[in-house]
Amino acid sequence: MSLLQIVVLALLQGLTEFLPISSSAHLILVPVWFGWPDQGLAFDVAVHVGTLAAVVAYFRDELGAMVRDALHSLRGGRLAGEARLAWGVVLGTVPAALAGLLFHDVVETTLRTPRVIALTTLGFGLLLGVADFVGRRGRRSEHDLTARDVLVVGLAQALALIPGTSRSGITMTAALFLGFSREGAARFSFLLSIPIILLAGGYETRKLVLAATPVDWAELAWGVGLSAVSAYLCIHYFLRILRRLGMMPFVLYRLLLGLYLAYALV
């Protein structure tokens, strides 16, 4: 990989992992547009480690309270403090984890095409726009979770296995329809990303180890560092943009990208 490819893909992963525009779609499409070779499994794992480090660092105070209160709930049986949110994040990951185990091969072969990405980019982009309009007066935060919320958002996250859907986009869409505020929907989506990135990264790392593929550690270090920095900044500024502009800039971007892809396929 060239230094330009490393920098572009690492920054791209950091930005698109948490914006509602689909990181998987961009990591598939950008190398094709530039004629770059496939970046390989090791680099994909590295940039996901970077984004995981970023979201853990950004929510470190909340995560500390969530772990502490979840452990207390195991001993006392009461969901006090941040325990409800902690268990909501854990249980909300189950549908996506099961779907990943069952349909991983189908997703990586049959669904990993520009046509599918064009359709999902357009369709789920429109749905995000509707959710943002319907839920613009939502007041609920991630601390107001119910069992129904966890189930609905968890099932929505499972759809993100389809390239172009956007994990963050579809979970925010579901949360907005449930009456969450824009910021509450985004924060819950970001917290939900932690276990799913851990699971996906662990699965891909296992494949990497079993394949005994040669590793360029310098490339991986660049990937981890750049994706972590861009992801951290993305989370910070995205939450600020939401308060002023909502989801519409990202909806418009998805529609333009989807139309471009549809036109290119004709």
C-alpha cells in the first residue's frame, strides 16, 4: 500500500464509522474509484482498532460508570445508575452478533456489490431523513432506555451487515422513531458500536492469525493512529452539528452518492 492509500483509508474509516453514511460502502468504493489494490484484512482490523480506541476514549467517564453500576447490579439485582444503559448496550448487540454469525458469508459475497450499496444508500438515507423529521422534537436520552428500545435498535443494527446501510445511520434512525433526541440517538449508537467492533475485530483477527499472513507493522500503526484521531474528532464535532443542523446534511450526501452510483451502473 502507498502512503496516500494508507492515509486516505485510515482517515475515511475514522470519519465514516460514526457518521450515518456507511463506512463499509466507502471502504469498498474508494479503492475501486482510485484503482488501488485491496488493503487487506490486517489493515481493516487496524483501522477498526483505531475507531474502537477513539469511542472508548471519548466516552471513558460514561463507560467507567456503566461498568461499575453493571457489576453492582449483578450483586444487588437492582438497575441503579448507569446499569440500565450498560445492559442495554450488551443486549442490543445480540441481534447483530447472531446475524453476523449466520449471514457473514452471504454478506461478504452476494451483497458486497455497487448495486446493493446504491440501493441501501438511497433507501436508508431517505428513511433517516423521515426519522429526523418525525423525531425532531424527541426528548429522550440514552439514559431512558426500555426493553422495547433495546430490541428495536438492536434489530436495526443487525441490518447494518448489508453494505451501504450504515450501522450508525440505521441505529440512529430507529432511535429517532422511538422518540429519542438527535443527540441521545447518536450517543446510544456510539456506545452500541463498542461491543460490535470488539466482536467483529476479534473475528477478523482470528482469521488473520489462522491465515498466517505477513504483516507490515508500520502500515498498521499508521492505520490505528490516523483512524483513532479522525474518529475522535468526528464524534466530537458530529454531536455539535446535530444540535444545529440535524441529520439533513448527511441525508443529502447519501442521496447524492446513491444517485451517482445508480447513474454509474446504468
